[in-house]
Amino acid sequence: MFSRSVKIFTLYGFDIKLDPSWVLIATLIVWSLATQLFPQVRPDLDPRTYYGMAIGAMLAFFASLVLHELAHSLVARRFGVEIKGITLFIFGGIAELGGEPKTAGEEFWIAVAGPAMSFALWLGFGFLALISPTSNALTDVLSYLSTVNLILALFNLVPAFPLDGGRILRAYLWNRSGNLLEATRKAAQAGTAFAYMLMGLGVLSLFQGREIAGLWQVFIGFFLLTVARTTYQHQVMKSAFQNKTVAAMMTRDVVTVDPDQSLAALVNQVMLRHRTSFVPVVEDGVLLGYIDGGVLAKIDRENWPTSQVGDVFYELNEDNTVSQDLSAEALMQRMTETGQRKFLVADEHHLLGVITLSDFLGYLAILQELNTSGPTFKTTAPT
Ligand SMILES: [Zn+2]
């Protein structure tokens, strides 16, 4: 999600990273604090002081965000959930979970830790502002930090997935029904409704002449909407494929090609006739590898009749082959990580079938059709 982010330091073993988009929000915060908020609450200081206060406040605000995410991450690590790192980006901070919480209880504690930290920071900064002997520029910065941490805690507790409150809602529903998918669907629905509401408010602000605030709400709404949708879809896939292996979904009836066939014959007699561009290469029952449309595209069409499959095919190796016992989930992960969409299914050099992304999606579509009685899948999909 944040491929361009830069690691800045490590905290408790977690990589703290900055996404380039963070620069925009940091600049915006400094600018609005130095030119608007601080001159309003304490007039008659010189502009350099306002900028000093604003930069200090911005840095402490981002430290607060890191602490919020750190709280999530430490609890997650306690439960054995892998954390890929903490990234600061345009909409704040995010702790990227490498896995999912295993129970509703774990999800609840991981979700609640962040807002709890923000509440603690609200109290902490508020207390410091209160005990300072004289009211000065520093107390203004402390009061500001106290307030933003309170807002951060409250905003994150809105029960709209993927916000922390939405995760708490999902944990509650999951605990009540025992059905993670159904719980995700409802929490994501609440998230979608909240996202549309934010976008609506944003558009309203635009018409009222508050362009920056308005655009902001629209963007955050859109971001939440996207995450809510993709998380739910991901969960649908995961539930549908639960306990399924490659064997259940692969195409068994595969047309193969002999290595001494010409490329022209391959195209005309195999690919076009059987409408497939991924063809295993087999000689006397021994699987050698595969050939696909990508290889052909690199070879001049006039050379097709004289070139042989055996000269250009991809040889069998562990990157393009899977076992039929591989779980659907592991395959899905492999497809996402490598970008490879098509695999040979083999036992040593014996071809059992092929599995492609479209096999996956086709399987999913059939399950969906069979399950028309309910609005969504049951946790255990029909076999
Ligand atoms: Zn959080």
C-alpha cells in the first residue's frame, strides 16, 4: 500500500516509515497553525515565533500518532499478530498488520489500545498545560496537542470500519455471532455509511467556501470507503476458500502441447481452438514446462511456422508450479505477492491440471450463485 514510504527509525522493533504524501499534510498543519490558530489565541507575537510553535506542535502531533499506532502494534505483537511497520501518511498513521487477529477478543484489545493511548495523551498534555506556572506560547502548544489527541481518540472511536471503533464493532458482532464474515459485512456497511456522510459534509463545506476542510473530508471519506470495501471483499474470498485446496478449483481437463510442434500449430490448433493462452508442454507424459501468449508476443509472427515450442517454452520450476494440496489461501497470497496469475499443478513431472486467477474467480462466482438465499456467504461455503 505504501511502496514509496521511507523508513526513518525503529521503535520497539517496529519500522517507523514516512510516506511522501505525509509532507503535504505536515506542511498544511504548520501553515494553518502558524498563520491562523496561534495568532488567534495569542496575538502580538512575531511570525517567526508562530512558525516555531507550529513546527513543534506538528512534530509532537505526529509523535502522538506514532504512539497511537505503537499501542495497537504492541498489543498485536503480544497476541502473535505480525506487524509490518507503522507508516505516517496523508491521513495520519497506520499500523500495517501482516496477519489477522485470531479471535474477537484479540481484535477488540488491539483496536481499543490506540484510542486508549490518545486519551492518555489528551490527559497528559492537558495536565502539563494546566500545571505550567505562566500562560505562554508553550501552554498554547500543549493545549493544542491535548485537544487534537482528544479529537483523534473520539474520531477513531466512531463505529465505522476501518476506524478503530469499527473494529471494536466488528469484534462485538463477531463475538456475538461467531461469524467473522457477517461481522465484517455489517461493520463495513457502517463504515461505508460514515464515509458517504463525511463526503456529503465535505461537499457542503465546499459550497460554504471552506475549500480545504471540504476537500479533506471528501478525501478521507473516499479513503475509508475504499478500505471498507476491499477488506470486506478480501474476507469474502477468504471465507469462500476456507479449507479449500488447489485440487478443488483447478482445471483438470487441460490441452497440452508437444515440444516439437511449431508455434503456428500451437496458435491455430491449441490456443485459438481451445481459447487458452496458457499451455503446458508435455512429452510422452512427462511435464516439461509451459508456454503462453507472452512468449509468442516476443517472437515475430513470420517465424511462427519455423520455430518450435521446445525452443522457447518456460521450463518447469518451483515458481510456476504448485502442489494440488496447497491451500487456496496460500495460493491467493502467492498470486498477490508475485503477481503471477497462472500455475501448473503437478506431482513431480506428472501434470494434474492448471490453476489460474480466473479459475479462482469462476469458483467464487459459482459459490455466490448457489448461495442466493442469503445476502452473503456462510462461513462454511457449500462444497
Ligand atoms: Zn487506531
